[in-house]
Amino acid sequence: MGLTSNKLLGLAILFAAVLFIGTVWLWPRLARQNWRTVSGRIGLLFATQLALCASLGIAVNQSFGFYASWADLFGQETDQGVVVDHSANGSTGGPLQVVSTSEVPGTGGGRPETAGQIQKVDIVGRTTHIATPAFVYLPPEYFQPQYRTRTFPAAVVLTGYPGTAQALVNKLNYPHTAQELAKDGRMQPMVLVMMRPTLAPPRDTECVDIPGGPQTESFFAKDLPEAVDAHYRVGKRPESWGILGDSTGGYCALKLAMHHPKVYAAGAGLSPYYNAPIDPTTGDLFRGDKALRNRSNLFWLLNHEPAPDTSLLVTSSRIGEHDYKNTLKFVQRVQATNLTRISSIILASGGHNFNTWRREIPATLQWLSGRLTDR
């Protein structure tokens, strides 16, 4: 039974309810003052509290997509990806393989020409050899005959840490939102490549080329665009590519757009931070490399290197976001460059959570669409 299954949540709630009712029912019988009855009361209270906490934890994990499986929860996802070469007898080669297809949630199904399609894919970096899954949203226009020779803008969409790519599809509703906005003429049809920034789970790599470790920045700056371009009809120029994400994904999006303006013409960070942390989830990201550490600090980058020719968007809330003041400072610092373009979405209130980001995603997608071309 999967960690994110509704059946598990239902069983946890049922077990907690049974324990609660049992505690109320048995309490009078355990009212005597001896070690057996005291132990019984302690046991019932402990079991009930544990069951309630487990139910709450499972529900929160389902809502926010922190962990995708039991192995992910207990830090057992340590195996590196394995490259599998496919022969030409009916299978397609290349760094991107389509594993399965599904309909876009909220569209009511239908043919791809009218409802679009989501493809689950496996990607293997040609230069970094990093292997990772992703979900690709293809808009209805991608399948329509009149657009068969057209290329589409592409946007990489990143989760926070630890996050799950599936949450971008069915919790943050990126494909459905993009489709509705395009249908209303508020954004152009775009291909969305949805994935986690964590390419070597359970380690939080912060989109850094770790000395002697995973080259995650190079994967996003080189391998990923090449793999997507080789398989889908997307624009080849930087003006056709954007990147966005929330929390850790927001930091990665801003950093990649600033480090690689010839790859990504625009980057949007929803509730981002501006410097890679060093904590138990990351380990030593820089291995004593001061230059690498400095370039991962976006404020240092603006103060010491030429301003990149790219467009940036940041979001925050006056109440509820701990990085609100840093976001205002970042906006002011970018404004002073006179080259990098900056926009912002500032909510009156909103926490660091899915509900806040769902309020920001429609405007963010419209902003991104207005800065990308389809060629």
C-alpha cells in the first residue's frame, strides 16, 4: 500500500477513530489506582495520539507531496540511475524515453487534440549521466494538424525539496491551469517539463555542480534542454525556454536563469530563497570551493559579476513568508543592474504552501508566456 494512497489514509483515520472510541469506552474500567490500570491508560493515550499524528502526517504528505514512497520517507532511495541502451527494433533511442501517457486532470478526458496529454518520461543526461523521471505536458495544439510544423515554447517546472513531480500535476495543477489560460487567450500554448530539482535523492543538491558529486546544474543547463529538444517540437533558441519553481525549485529557477541566460530567457521563483543552504539534507555542496559557494549566492552574483540578460519573477507574502524582506532586497538589487529585468507578485498574506502557490501560478504562467517565443 503506497504512502500516498487514499486507502492508507482511510485506514489510518479509521484506526485512530477506533482507538479514540475504545479509549472513551474503556476509561471507566481503568480508573483504579494500580499499575495495570495506569499502564492501560498510558498505553491507550499513547496509541490514540500516535494514530492521530500518523493520520495527520499522511494527510499533510498527500497535500504537499513531501515524500513519494516509503523508501523516499526512510531515505532508502540511494541507488544511482542506470543507463539502458535500446535497440532500433521498434523502440526509440535517445536520452528521453516515454514510459506512459495519461489525460490532463480536470479536463474530463478526450483525445489529445482536444484535451492535451501528459507523458511520463525517463531522462538520462548525455554529459552528466544523471537519470531522472519527469512529466511532460503537451497542449492540445501540439497534436492538431494545423500546428504539425510549429514549435512550442518550453518551460521547466520544479518542485521544492523533497517534493514529487506528480504533485505538480495533480496538486499544483500546472497542466490544467496552462490549458485553461491558453483556451482563454491569456497565454500561448506551452510544453511543460515537470520534475524535482533533487536528482540524487535523498540528497538535496540545490542545483549545484557538486565537486566529485552529481552535476545537477549542468544537467538542467545542458542535458535537459538537449533531451527535450531531441524528442519534442520545442523552440531551440533561449527565447523559447523558461524555468520556474517553488521554494528550492524557485531558488534553482532564478539561479539557472542568471547563470545561463543563453539557455533560459526567463526564470520565476515562487517563495524562493537566494543562497544555497548547508544542512544535513545537502551535505557539503562546495567541498571548500569558495568560487562555487559565492556563485550560488544570488546577491553575491549581482554584486560581483556582470548582470545577466534575462527576465526574473519573484513572489512572496507580506505575512506568512519568512523571506519577504530578502525578496524586496533582491528586487531592489536587480533593479539597480539596468539590464536584468525583474517583476514580482506580493500577496498580502500566504504561507509557504501549495495553497499560496496555486494563487500565484496563473499570473506566473502568463508572465512567462509573455517573455517566450515559439521559435
